Amino acid sequence: MPRLLIPLLGLEVAPRFDLATEVWIGELDAATPEHITGSTIIVLPQASAEDLCQLILKEAVDVVLCGGIEEEFYDYLQWKRIQVIDSVIALADDAARAYGRGELGPGTPDIRVLLPRG
């Protein structure tokens, strides 16, 4: 079961990793990967990319789904063997389910818009 972290702005994926003051952490079901088995929202005391990276390591996160992320933090998380999928524009739950269905991952389009239009 992959453990996901999504920086939040309201219920949506935050447009910038370093400005998020809330994060969504959840797990996907191994048998039905698009099913979220548990999730929680953590409120951070302040926006800090460094603190967020430490939280990712502390919470044993496997995958980060985010909007924009600075190359320094992207490279650091990759070095720590955390998969980072950026340029995601979606509600957090929808992004997690899309990842579980295999719609988000390396080699997918540069911007992943999952919000309903209209």
C-alpha cells in the first residue's frame, strides 16, 4: 500500500509545495489501488519546504503529489527515494485515486488537470 502525501490549499492540491500549511496523508488499498483506506489532514505551524520534507520522511511517505516544487526539494526527495509527481491540479482525493488507477506517474503529461470543467 503506497503512502501518499499531498500539500493542500483547501481541498485541492496546493499550487506550490513550499507554501502549503496543510497536508493530506493517505494510503491506497493494495487490492483496489484507487480506493483510499485511510487519510488524515495535518495542519503545519508554518509554510516551510524544509519542514515538509522532514514530515515526509517522518511519516514514511512513498509518493508526493504536488503542484509546483523547487528543483532543490524535488531532487532531495528523489534522493531519499520518495517518488514526486508534480504539476498536479486536482482535488486531493481525486489526485490520490488517479494515482491509484495509474493515471499519474512518471511519463504522464506535464500538467495533470483533474478538476471538472464547466
